[in-house]
Amino acid sequence: MLASVPDEERELREIILVDAISASVASFDSLGKRLAREFPTQIPNKPRNLFQNIDGLNEVVEAGLSISLSQLVGSTEYSKIRYMFQVRHISTHNFGEIDDDFIKKTGCHASLKGSKPQVAPPDVEEFISLVETLGIALRDRLRGCA
């Protein structure tokens, strides 16, 4: 799809990529709601939208399953997931501009404050695959504990 978008339409490319990230997070959130219904003792209904907050989800999973999300997918992969969740967050809540919270959570350089994170199509493709892998691993882990 992005191959058909002319290079001079950089802003349009960025919107398409961010939309793909947002759609992936929304799908992961839908999975989370289903898992919360299926495994209410391990995945609470509150806070709402837990599966949109990867750090909050990690805390819940560590407390309930004694395993971290990074153990389910690998630390490098988890860092990539976490970064993209933050990209989605600032895109949704901060006009896509890097703020102090983004810098704190991702470890990016403070000089990037006020700019937009650069995301390439391969990064988004990898993110989609990693979110799928994480969702499957978490579901399988929950089913193994039930």
C-alpha cells in the first residue's frame, strides 16, 4: 500500500503507519478484553484498557503469572513493542510529538522532545508480528495456568 504513496506525500505515509500501529494496539486490546473474561482471576477488568498500557499490563502479568512480558517474547522484542505502544500513545494523546514521558519510557534522547518519532514500514510490520506473537504467548501461558 505505501509503495503507491508518492515520496513527496511523507505526511500521508506517516499517518498510514501510525494508523497501522493504532489498529494493532486496538486488536491487542480486544484480545485483552476477551482474555479478561476467560481468565478473570489472572487478568482484571480494571483498569480499563489495560492492554493499551503495556507497562501496566506487564505489572499485572508479573503479579498474576509470575512472568514478565519480556520473558514471553524476549527482551529486545519487548522493547520494540513497548516503543511502538508509546508511539501510539503520543500519536493519540499528544499530536504525535515526543514529550518528557515518551523520553522517560523509551530512553530516546531528550533533544528529540517536540519532534515526531520516525517510524519506517519495516518497523511497523515487525511490530504487528511481535504483537501477534505476544498475544499468542500470553494466551497460551494463561491457558497453561488455568
